[in-house]
Amino acid sequence: MRRRGLLLVLVAVVVSAAAASATAVALSSRSDLASSRRRVDGSWLALRPALDNRYRTLGDAAGTARARLGAGRAVFDDIAGAVAAWPGTTHSATDAQVAAAARLEGLAGRLSATVAATPRLRTAAEVVDAMHRLQQTEAAPARQAYNSAVGAYQRARGGFPRRLVAGALGYADRRTLEVPA
């Protein structure tokens, strides 16, 4: 019985020591986490103007396609709603803005597929021109800089147990901005 009590005390000491060391590691890296997160947010701020232009152009391209087709499609309505909501995300958290941008990028892919699959749209010069303008707005270098900053931040968050403590301190995962092919 006494042996079991000693074993329980030993296990409690080991678990407490592990938790204390994990907390110490995370707290000691707090400044690194904070600076990495600031770099992510700064990279996003640098990307935002290019995305503003891209999504205005997306709205114009969808409007041109809708006018040429003379009929409504769900993708046109979805794009109009998402483009109208985009400016309102300016003061949202970076993650919320990234989620809105990811949705718009998906809608841009849907519009491209709709144009490619609809003979009346893919042969209309004004639609082809609008889609070309949209392709010219690709913000790949700034998007890659943002995604690199997110990758560095995720590495700074580390693995187990540091990641758990970092999350508890408010350093949650950040998502990259992926553009569908």
C-alpha cells in the first residue's frame, strides 16, 4: 500500500514537472510568437489592397457575364453578395478576412468554370476581356509573402506541448490563403 502511494506521488511530480516545463517553454517564447503574429498581420495588410482590386474586378466580370447571358445563375448572386460584403471585413480579425478572401477565390474559380462551360459566355468578347482583366489581378507575390509569414508563425508555435500552451495564451493557428487551380 505504501509503495502504491509513493508511486502515485512520483507520477504526480513527473506530470507536474512536465507541465511546468511546457509552460516555461511557451512563456519564454512569447515574444517570438508575438513578433511572428505581427509579421502575419503585416503581410496581410500588404496583400489587402491587391485583393480589394481583385474582388472589384471579380464583381465586374460576374456582372459582365450575367449581362451577356441574360439570365441569372447562382454563382452570379453568390459573387455579388460576397463582393458587397468584402469591404466590411476591413476591421475584422485577419483570420476572418482570410476566410472571406478564400470564399471569394473559390467563387472566382466557379465563375471561370461557368464561363468555360457556357458557349455563349466563352465566345463573347466582353466576357473574355473581363475574365482576362480578372486573371491580371492575381496577387501571387503578396499572397506568397503572407503564406510564408503564416508558415513561420506556425513553426514558432512549435509542436507538442508548446502548441497547446501557445493556443491557451491566444496564439491560435493561422490559415494560409489558397487559390484554387
